[in-house]
Amino acid sequence: LAMSGEESLAQVNREIAYPKVPNLIRTGFIIFLYSMLMTGLISFFAVLIIPDEVRMSAYSDNLIGGLAMYVVGPLSVRLALRAFVVVVGFLILAGAVNTAIVGSNGVLNRVAEDGVLADWFRVPHRRYGTTHRLINLVVGLQIFTIVASRGNVYALGEAYAFGVVWSFVFKALSMVVLRFKDRRPREWRVPFNVRVGRWELPVGLLLIFLVLLATALVNLVTKRVATEWGIAFTIVFFAIFWTSERIRHRSGAVQHLEKFNVRYTPELEPRIVGVRPGCKVVPVRDPKNLQHLDRALREAESEDADVVVPTVKVERGLVATGSNPNFTHGKTVVPLVLTSNDVYFAIARTAQELGAREVILGRSGKLAADVQAESFAIRWGAVEPDPDREVKVRIVSSREDLRFAV
């Protein structure tokens, strides 16, 4: 139960609000506490409350229902309590189905982004902007699984356990491998790391991996139905993905580009764009120079301000690369594509029409910082009719953060 909860948490990682890491820690602890109490207390209460002669014969698979029928109270109240248990169980399972759709959609999106699946699956819905073809595929597979298993809860449960356990095993293995292949600084690391020379051994991660691997191997040799279903599912989908990837690479159509809908608007009004006055405007141009966007999102974690990310010259891969920082920080951004032959004029007008209080520019490789600030100030004076209104301008790079009041 706890592992499935953590797996669901990993699936919806992109949707977790800021501050992301503290929220992940809090949610993980809540899942652990709930799973420990529910699993342990229900078993103890069942032994204490339900009579021995009916507990295993009538309620071995439904201890909560048995507890509802053997608490003290009128029969009508106990029946109502049991009906309530059924409704709550239905709602929990409905939430699990929804989480499975969200998680599967996220995983298949990343698989498609890496060139394994055709771009046809990633075309967004015209109205909602969702990857509706992947969502429909997942729902269809869910219905097929229920029909193929004839609703056998034991087969479904064991197959689900197989998927959860082995998913954790491979994720833990990938974390161990990344510790050696990617040595960049991390915001948080699993504790218990031992340094040997210039190498750092992730002992904590290795112990977690070994425990998960042992659990998965025990599950593999003791759960025949789960093993058969799990291995068959893995082989079929591995063959599909492998064939699709080979076809995509052979056609030379692999490009890591984000799919999105474009909504045209003649004017930039906060209501139309979906932002509140006092927002931050963070223009982007170079997919390799996003330090200022990362800084703005990090600061926005503690501020109640919207972040608008306009671009004037559209570079291939800019939207895909620019979406990575907001996934990391869990902060929603509003992307804008502006049409203009004057970059600073377009930025100034955007800030003026949206009522922005701060404009954060990335450091130019061609212009000095004071020239950037002066160029923006000239355009700001041309678009802002109120001489008393000021806007903060910052020019941010990896080494400095210059601030101006315009």
C-alpha cells in the first residue's frame, strides 16, 4: 500500500506545486503514516472485534466490512456504515484509476519525447491542450485489462503488485547509476554516502535498491499469476516500443520538441492571458541561457506572483527547454510568443499592458548590462503614459544580479 502510494506520487511529480521538495517530503511521510496505521490497526481491530468463527470464513477478504457489521449499535446504523465503506472504497478506486491515467500519460509523453513513439500521439487537443490520444489509449487499455481478466481482483492485484515492485527496482537502479554518471550538485540526496577517494558511494541508495530487489525476487517466485501477466506485458510492450523506436530512427524524424496549441490575441490583457497584475516578465531567447528564468522561478516559490515568459524570435526547442525549469520548481508559467522587429519594445509593451512589477532579463552576450537597461528604459518611456509608474528591471546571469528602477 505504501509503495503504491509512493509510485503514484512519482507519477504526478510534474503537477506538484511549489515548494516542490518540502511538499514531496510531507506527502511521502503522510503516505507512510497512513499506510502503517491502516494496515496494522485494521488487522488488530479485526482480531479483537470480529468473532473467530466468522472472521476467516466470511470476512477474510473484507475486514473493514466485517468491522462495520460488528461494532456496537443498531443494525440499521451498521448497515449504513457498511454502505459508507463501499462508497468510500469506490471513491478510492476511482481516484486510483484517475492517478493511473495521469501517471501513464506522463510516462508515455516522456517516451514519445525521446523518439520512441510517433509524434501523432503527442498532438494536443484543440480545446483543452491535453495529449488526448495518449489518454484515450490508456483508458482503452484499462478497460481491456478488466475485460481480459474478467474482473478477477486477485489477478489484477497481483499484476499491479508486480508492476509497482519492479518499477521501484528499476527506478532505484537508475538513481544509483545516475549518482556515478551525473555528478552535478543536487538539491536533495538520499543520506548515508561514503566518500572513497574521488568517488562517492551511495550506500543509502544501494541498500534501498537491494531491499527492493529482494522483495521483487520473492514476488517473482511466489506469485505465479503476477509473474505470468507481468512478464507477458513487459515483453509485448518492449517489442512495440523497440519496433517503434527503430522505425522512428530510420525515418530520421526524432526531435525533442514540445507540442502546444497557439491562441492568437490582438491585445495583451491580464484577463485574456490569465495573469494577475504585479506579475514577473521573464523574456527568453536562447535555450542554453535560462539562468534568469531559473532564478525567477526559485524566487517565485515564496511569492504569490505569476510568471510570464515571452519570446520574440522563436527558436526550435525553446519551448521544450524552457518548460524544464518550471517542472523542477513546480511553478506554472505563461508562455507568450510576440510579433515585433524590436525586442525591447515588445518586452516593455508586454510589461506595461500586463501591469508587471518586475522584468528579469538574461545577460546578453553582445551588449553590456547598462546598455540593456538603457535600451529597455527608452522603450518603457515610449509605451508607459504615466511618468510616475516605475518597474524594476533586473539583468541576471550565473555570476551577477544587477537591479535598476525604470
